Amino acid sequence: MEETVKQENFILSGIPAILYGSPSEYVYLFLHGKMGRKEEGEAFAQVVCPKGWQVLSIDLPEHGDRAGEAGFDPWHVVPELRGVLAYAQARWPRVGLRATSLGAWFAMVAFLTEPLDRALFLSPVTDMVGLIEKMMDWAGVSEEALAQAGELPTDFGETLSWRYLQYARAHPVDDWNTPTAILYGETDHLTAPAAMGAFAAHPNRHLTIMPGGAHWFHTPEQLDFLRQWEAKNT
């Protein structure tokens, strides 16, 4: 049976947050992906708190206790994350990062030049421009049509945004230099194997591929694989 990890719920500059673990000089900032919430950080805390780390997990806009808010986009999230990191850096000498999917892309944009201790990315979006262009192709939307409309809803539940595409083009993450471990599902439908391989081909990045794994790790087998990977890389 897993031991209970100490946790403290609080508000960090208006952001609902949870701090897991006993006082330490080391902390991981935990960022969920789309449709996630800060409580997902508890499972990661079970792995790293016994190793002497704390985990600071927050709700991103439109998620968890912020479900009624707007702003799950980079021009809102990125400045917010920089404020959260400044808080963490003022309190802990060593700050690591554990981020999932879109949360990983937000983090790379926000922390591109920050001296983080290390990072663990689960199913990270590494090529946002390519992902948006892929969704445009799925929806049969041309770049000209999107530029003219500004925003266009799709049949698969996503709203295509010209501003988002332009933002992604203006903020590449190729120069991400934090030592990073990446876990990627073999059948991930959002990030193509070629794009992931290109991103991982860097001296400071190590890629682990789960055979048969998908973008969303949620089955018992996938979660067990994830916990073992986290334990190995922390």
C-alpha cells in the first residue's frame, strides 16, 4: 500500500495549487495537460517525495478548480507559468519539471531560457505548428481561410485559431536545453514519430517509447509503465 504523502492546498497568486511532500530544498513543478487537473500530481508525488523532493502542482486555466475561467492558450498560460516558476525559484534551490502533453509545450515556451534542474515529459507536444497544421488538414481548412476567419470550430471539438498558429510559429522550442526525459506512446496520434524523433535527437534529451502506448496514458498497464519510467528518471 502506498504511503500517504503530506499535501497542502493553497492559492498561488490566484491559482489553485497543491504542494506535496515534507519540507525540502528540491521541488518539481507539475503541469497537467488538456482535460487534466492539479490532483494528477499526487501519483508523481508518490514516486519522488520518498526521494526527498516536493511537488508543486497547479490548475491551468479552464481546468480543475478553474473550470469556469477562460485562457487555456499560450498568451495567458505562459506569463502565468513564469510567475509560478519565479515563486518556486525564490523558495527552492533546485526546481525540476514534470509536464504532460500541452502542459509540456507551454512549459518549454515559458521556461526556454530558465536553468531548471531536469524535466520529465509525458506525451509532450513538441511541434505545435505541425499539430495545428495537421488539425487544419483534418478539418479541410486552408491557411488563407483561417487567417480570414480568425477562429474556426471543427467537427472534432477543437477550435482552430490563426492567432495560436502565429504564436506557435513565433515561439519555437528547438533550443530547449534542460536535461529532459521523454515518454512517448508508440501510437500517439498528435505528435508524429518523425517529429518526436527530431525533437529527441539532442544530447540532453532521452526518449523512451512505450510499445502500443497512446497519447493518453490511462490504462493500468500504461500507468504502471509511466510510474516505472518516472522512478527510473528521478
